[in-house]
Amino acid sequence: MRNRRTVRTRRAGRRAAACSAAILLAACIAPRVPAHPVTVAGDGAITIASFDFPQSAILAELYGQALEAKGYHVKRATDLGPRELIEPALEKDLVEFVPEYQGTLLDFVTGEASLATSNVQATNADLAAVLAPRGVTALSPAPAQDANAFAVTAATAIRYGLTALSDLSPIASTLVLGGPPECRVRPLCLPGLERTYGLHFKRFVRLDTSGPLTVASLSSGQVDVGLLFTTDPAVTSRGFVLLSDDRGLQPADNVTPVVRTDVVRQYGDAFVQLVNSISARLTTSDLTVLNLAVSQGARTPSSAARGWLVTHGFLG
């Protein structure tokens, strides 16, 4: 009896290890059957995913509510995690729609930071070409951009005379860099700083994605340089200084919906035109205002998105 239990336990362990990532996603998408994850295509709904930071949830709500208002059945899989989880989920048809950032996604998919540039349309065309064989369509980019930026406190900027990333070269070995865990391997984060700027920091501290941990750690001096988004309201409220990317590490990171190609084919031109019309109205200043409202607790991602949609005539 003991041996038979051991065999069953080992088999169960192997199955759990093989399916853990899929079950995590399925738990968000189909919580009634978490042990048997299935693809969501063909269920009559468009499943929109967001990353694990508030702005992504706002964007998911923005597109999701607009689609619902036009009669589309929408499901949400929010706060799923980093791109390392969500992009494969999109390719495997576990989610169907992701509001992305085109330059970062292009670099992530290709592994070549040189492909994405500051040219918005060229980057979008390259992204579309790379995603097409994967069964994913890149729709039109929004004017809104939200790029990675590296911030220091005003006191640190004054002390070392910092205005640009290249100014860190003589002192990087004495400074601590903070950012999300994936910064260690992302070509636009720590590897990019080393390759493009020759920066080798004293150490790296794992924090969150342009969130309260990063803001608090930068403010308190736990880290000297922190990765923030360019639309993060903390930049203004805390008086942080964003160091200019004077050697062009960061690409054109316009908000860009990427959608399963079978979904685009199923719903056709009306779907594409609706999504593109939303993107066309979304500006960088809009993102900053939406982020501020959510970060201050005045709005939830859902209510902030609804307010924007009402203001711009997408909801009554």
C-alpha cells in the first residue's frame, strides 16, 4: 500500500510541475475548473489580460468596457504577472487581448534590443511582422507612451550633477539600482544599462514595477537609482529626476493592443476600428492623470477607465 501511494504521489507531483503555469492562468480565467485549463478561444468571449501594475489594469478596463458597451462579451484576467508569463499565454491562446507597450514587447519577443527604435510606425510594423507567425496581430499604436525611465532623488541629482544616464558612469559602482525582478534579464533594463552605458552598479535590489516599493525605497535612500515609468505620478509628487536616455536605449513604447489573430478574424473590421479609435484618443497626459487618480485612491482602475471613456464619448 505504501508503494502504491508513493507512485501516485510522484505522478501527481510530475503533473503539478508540468501544469503549474497553466493552472495559474486558468484559475483567473476559468476558476470553476482550475485543474483542467483549456484555451479560451471559441467561448464567445474576449479575454483581456493585464500585467501586475495598476496602469495595465486601467488599460485593460478601458478597452474592455468600450468593447462591452458595443455588445462584445469580455472577460478579464487582471494582475496576472510580468510579460514573461503573459506573452506566452497570449501565444498559447490562454488570453486573447493584451494592451501592450510596443517597443518593449518587440525587444522581448525577438531578444534583440536593436530592433525597436524611437520611430513609432517602424516599430509597430516590425512588431506586426514578428507577431504574425505566432498567431497574434498588433493593432494601431496610441499616441500615449509610457517608457522605462531611471530616476534619482533631487538631492542625488544635485550631489553628483546628474541629468543623463551617461552621467552615472563614474559613480555607478558606488550606487544601488532598484527595480522589478525581471530587470536583471530584460534587455531594456540592467543588461541594457551595462551594454549601452557601461554601467555596473554596486548591487541590484528586487522591488516592484514602478510601484510603491520602488517609490519608497528611492525616497528613503535604500536604492540610489530606481526604475519608474515616465507617466508615474510619483515623479512629480516626490520631486524625482528622470535621467535622460541620451544614448537611446529605450524605444518608442506606445500603448499598442495585441490580439489573437483568430479573434480579429472572427469579429472583423468593426472590432479593429473600435479598438483603434480608442487608441487614437489616448495620450501620454491621459495616462499620467489616470495613474494619479488610482495611485491616490480617488479611483479604482475600473472607475478611472470609465471616466475617460465617458469624457471621450465612448460611453454614455
